[in-house]
Amino acid sequence: GPTPGPSTPTPTARPQSVAPTAAPTVGCDADDPPPRVVEVVFDDSGATVDVAWDAETDLGGGGVGIAFACGSILDFPGATDATCYWSDERTVRADVASAAIVPGDNATALGGVLRRACVVGAPAPRACACHPYANASRTVVL
């Protein structure tokens, strides 16, 4: 009978070096609409107004507790004379003692200023740079 030819050894798998990959990011989609104002309410003293958004914001580049000109993110009667600060990521408190705003006035969050907050270190971090800026949203002051 025929003689078997030389056998080829079975190749052994070599360990492969794989470059580390970045954690997957989830793109922005309909689940991440920009924040919009849902409530503008005077406090009992009438000296401050709380402006609430429906989602955590990026604070417009500011920080919680840091005073800024209300007119940089809001438009209401006397906004240029009022001082604001973020009390948390969803709420701005406006000192309106010297402003002309009264219940029934419109308050508008300016468009192109705020975006949804970026959650850093979440299990599936969002691609924060693609979060759209909020459009202007107007609410009646209560």
C-alpha cells in the first residue's frame, strides 16, 4: 500500500496582542432630548423665582451655587437686572427683588445655551458632545 507522506504538525495558536478598546459609547438619540423648562414659580417672599427643567442640564458651563447674570440663559421682564444661580442640575434660582417680573409674565429659557447633563462613568456613557442644545422654551410664571 501507499506509504503515508510526512505529517505536518498541527499549528499551535499563538496568543495575540489586542489593543485595548475604549468603553462603548451610546450615541445621542430620542431617549436624550434637550432639557426644557417645565415650571417657573415665585417663592413665598416674592423675591426669588425658581426655574425648573425636565432633566439635569450641563449648567450652561457654570456650576451649582455660582452666581451669574440671569439674562445669559433666561429672558423675562427684568432678567438683565436679576442674579441667578443653579441650586442643582435642574433648577435655577433667580433673585428678582429688583426685576419687573410678576406672576403671569412669560419666562423663556434661551435656546442654544443649555444641554442635557453628561453622565461620566455611567455603565454605557453617553456621547456627550452630540447632545443637542435646548431650543428656547417659554413658561408662564406662577
